[in-house]
Amino acid sequence: MDEVLRLDAIGQAQAVRDGQVSPRELVEAAIARIEAHDGELNAVVHRRFDRALAELDAAPADAPFRGVPILLKDLGWPQAGEPYSAGSRTLDGVRVEEDGYGVARLRAAGFVVLGRTNTPEFGSTITTEPVAFGPTRNPYDTGYSAGGSSGGSAAAVAAGMVALATASDGGGSVRIPASLCGLVGLKPTRGRVSLGPRLGEGWNGFSCPGFVTRTVRDTAAALDLVLGYEHGDPYDAPALPGPLAREVGADPGRLRIGFLTAHPRGDVPDVPDLAEAVDRAAGLLESLGHQVTPGGPPALADRGFAEQFGAIVSNNLAAELENIGRWRGKPVDLDELEPRNAAMARAGRGHSAPEHILSTQWIDAFRRRMASWWNAGHDLLLMPSLGVAPFPLGWIPPDDLSTAFGRTAHSVAYTSPFNATGQPAISLPLHMTAAGLPVGVQLVAAAGREDLLVRVASQIEEARPFVHPMIDRNPGRR
């Protein structure tokens, strides 16, 4: 069974179809691995093992992923009858009434949900260390962060508990944990995956559902299952030429790729490991026949972006707390929140409606300035997935808010602009530090071009296959 768990989700599904393993054996093996290793990692905060085993016969026999275990991030991705915590004590006792559209599609495809994964409170920071559930530890070194906000999902996949897990990305929350845990993480185009039926958008459209996986083909296949406009959605992404799974291995042609090893804003510290990762990836892309030159969108240098992005997130957090109060039947007191979120909510409550509209208009103009670089003939932008080196638990201090917000701002400097623009971006595991910690690199395409990202990512994966050593040895503290 260890050999089967090393397979990606497509490989596990094929093993079930070929009769090498039954759905029950596969699910029980995943449960056993969670029970063996999650005490060390703290990735899975809600377990539903008995219910999962009872649901094994629910999917049609021809479901493409029949019997393949999956974990859902405990932020977004609601499942009927299950708890929903969003990393916060404010939601204790709340249970979901109906599946989100994405969860319903995954279950219909045969995936078996084993539980929900840890996330920082309301997904508002880049490390998964919520007071409500405790820290998630990185399988590569349990003294280090698995990232956030999809840190629980990333740690579980990197440790071989499941082949893929759901995630979401409002400022880098797919790409950052993918980078820190050595995984593939694609943030789709805005509107590509519906947030319904409960939500129309998250963080003014900044937040998008996604997955963390070990292979590009799994990312493509999983997105194919959940993508698509639903009636009532506020956005509709540009149509793709076909299923993303068909783009795996397709020739991307000769692309014009810009790259950045340092942030053009000038206030983000240079990190040698990040620069080395991008330089090596640029060399690899050039060897594959692409035109690779230094440079990127001039709009990235605008220092006003971080303030406007932060204001919109704070405003949305304040509104979310109002919704939670209605959902649970009791208003949320700021004293119930972690200090970071209390400060953000207080700021959000202090902004007027006109101020919020002005921030959204600033972001609208920023989005058009960013798009002009792609409109000028560039295909992809290559740069770090994270603005800082892999960091230990506690590096984002819970009580020193000035330090916490400053370090977070540096961390998301390469990711959050593309949440604002709605463009697709993918993190790929192409580098390791001297200490053996993963560092991802990020490729960004024009809006609607996930197909191009999948083509190039699979080309890179074929040329330099990704390795996942934590599956083959037990995670542990160094």
C-alpha cells in the first residue's frame, strides 16, 4: 500500500480500475498514514474516517476517481453536515447545510473526503498557526512553517497522506504553501471556479479555489472537474480551448518569457535562494527553446499597491465577521479574534463605503497597467513564489503586529498582485535550499491562459521531474 500511496491521484485511480487495490484498501491506507504522521504535523483538524468508509459505494462504478482519498481545506470548500471553522474559534459548533459546488463535483467524480485541513484564522496570513488548532508543521522540517493559508493541505500532500487536497488563494495561499512544501500549486483565473452556492466572490474577487498536488497532470485533472461558470456567479473566466488535462504534454511553442530575481518595488529584501531558484528556472526554460529575458510589468514597482490591497482585505474581513454573527446567531466580538485579525477588522470597520469603492477603482486601474505588459507580446512572467526564504514556526509573531504585517507584506509581494489582477499563476517545486527545504518558482500568464501554464509546467516537469522525498521517508523533526 505504501507503493500505491506514492502514486499521484490519477495513478491511484488507475490502480483501482486495474484491480490492483480496492477503494476500501486505498482509503484505509490513507487513513493509516494520517493516523501515523499527523500527530507530528497537525495538518488534519477535522476527521471523518468512519463516514468516509461508509460512503465508499456512493460514487458510480465508472467515476473517474472512484475511491481516491482527498482532504478539504477548512476554509471555503464547504461539505454538507461537516464542521466549518476557517481556523477560528468564532465558528465553534457551526455545521454546513449543503456542499459547495466544487465539493459536490469532486464527490461525484468518486473522491472520498477524509477530513478538513488546518488553516490560519480566516486565511489572513502566510503561515498556518491558528490559536484554535495549533501550528501545522512542515514535513521537511517540523520546526518550519508549511505556509498558509493552505498549509494543512500542503503538509498533508507532501507527507503522502493524500495525493492532492483542496486549497484557495487570496494573496498567495495556494502558491506559498506549495513552494514551502515542494508541491505544484496553480491559482486559476478569477471566475474559473465558482464559490457558490453560498458565496459569489471572496475578498472582492481576489480569492480563488485551487489545489495542491504532486504532479502537473493531477492539477489539470482536478481543475477540469470543478471549473465552470454557475448561474449567478459575478465573474466568468475566458473560455479555455479544451480540457486542461489535454494540455499536459502539449507543445507550448517558443514563448517570450520575462523573469525577475528581485522585486522591482525595491522594499522587498533580496534572498539569494530565491534568486538562484529563478535563475536556474530561467536557464531551464531557455534550454527548452524559449526566449527568456530579464524584466517584468513596470506596475509591479508601484508602492501604493500593498496599501490598497490590504484595505480591501480588511474591509472584507470586517464584512465576514458580520456574516458569521448572523450565521451563528451572535455578533462577533473582536476579543474573540487573534490580534492580527482584530486589528484588520478594526481597520475595515473604520473605512467608509466611498473609501472602499476608491480602493477597488485603484485596483481596477492597476489591473489594466499590469495587463499592458502581456498585451505588449509577453507570454509568461517567471519569478519567486514567495518573497522570503523558508521560515520557522513563530516567525510571524502573533503579538508584534508591526513585525507580523511587515514580514507578511514582503512574503506576498510576488503573489498578491495576481490575486488583484485575476491572472492565473502556478508554483513549481524546482529548488531546494542547502538545508534541504523546498523553494518554488512561479509562472504567471495572461488572464484565461491556464492552458499555457499547464503546457509549460508539464514541459518543465518532464525535463526536470519533481521529487517528493517526504513520501518515501517519515516526516520528522531535525
